[in-house]
Amino acid sequence: MFLTLTNKLLSTLQSYSENQLSKIMNISAKLAHINKERFKDFDNQESKAAIFAYAGDVFNNIHIEKLTNHALNFLQSHLLIISGLYGVLKPLDTIKPYRLEMATKLNEINLTNFWQDEVTNYINKILAKQENKYLLNLASQEYSSVINPNKLKYQLVNVHFKENRNGKLSTIGINAKKARGAMVKVIANNLIDSPELLKNFSYLGYAFSTKHSSDNELVFIKS
């Protein structure tokens, strides 16, 4: 989608030694070696559709292998995946295996700034074609920071999963990730295209809180 920009990042990544990759990505020597080899021979790596290529708590809880073709087609036209290497992807866009978190610093490149205008402009173009013109944000803060709210032309609806810890509402990372994935699954299976229809969502004990929510903030609190 943004081939020129992706290739610029690849060129930088290919210039790093295994030791440098280990340091900037905060990974083991073994993982640094794997990723060095991937970047070195990137064009020959096996490609997969993005939604089948990613792993982790969010994607595992979408249960992609159980989605019907109808649900998968709905996601293809309604879901966007923000990526440190590719900028933004549709679920069935093909990608190569890689590791590059949005918070990673590549020389003088800040990935959030690097992608912000391109990603925000692309989202505006996508939303212009949708019947319901809003962006439901299920990304973590690290990735959603790529979206510039001042340049986004349409409503941004943020989703939060909170838990009461010592009298304070907090986001517990691993549980929030699982809940985000489960919400994507519910959206796909029920063809949901309105935030209002998500208020009945429940997973891992999370329930919608009218008290803590607004038109632009949907807050789910774990009981």
C-alpha cells in the first residue's frame, strides 16, 4: 500500500547488525538472528494475509479460523490494522513475516511521525466511502497514536477496557488485548457497523459502563 515508505524502513533495518537489532528491539540474540535473516532475504519470505499472519492476544481472540467467509469479507471492508512496517493494512493484504513495533526507534526515524500523515489520510479516504462514517479505535495507545485526531475528518470513538484495582480504574494490558480481539470477533460475526450495538458486549467479565462513557469514549469495566 505504501511500498516506497516500507522499502525505506526495510533499507534501514537491513543495515543493522544482529547486535543492533537486539538492542533497538529489546530482543534476545536468537530473535535478533531470526529477524536479521528475514530482513536480509525479505523478498523471498513467504507471504500471508495479514489477519492470518499476526499472532498475540488480540489476534488469537478473534478466532480467525472460525470466522465464516461472510464475516471475513465484512472485516475486509471494515477493519484496518496499523503496522510499524506497512503503515496500515486491510485484513487480506499479504505481508511478509517481520518484527517492528511502532515504538521502535530507527536511527532518526520516529515511526509514529513517519506514518501519521499517510495513515490518517488513508483512513479519511476509507471512511469517506462508508455509510456510517466513524472510526472505532481498538488499537493500543502505541499504535493509535499514529492517527492524528486533528486531521481525522470523521468521528473517532475510543474503546477502553478497565478494571478496578485498589479503588482506581486501570487498564490491565493482557486482559484488554484479549477483550479487543473478542470485540473484533463479535463485530465480524454480527456485521456490526454502529458503536451503539456494541454496548451489549461482554467478555472476561467486562460490561459497558454508561456512567464512564460518552459519545466518543466507550468504557467497559470488569466486574
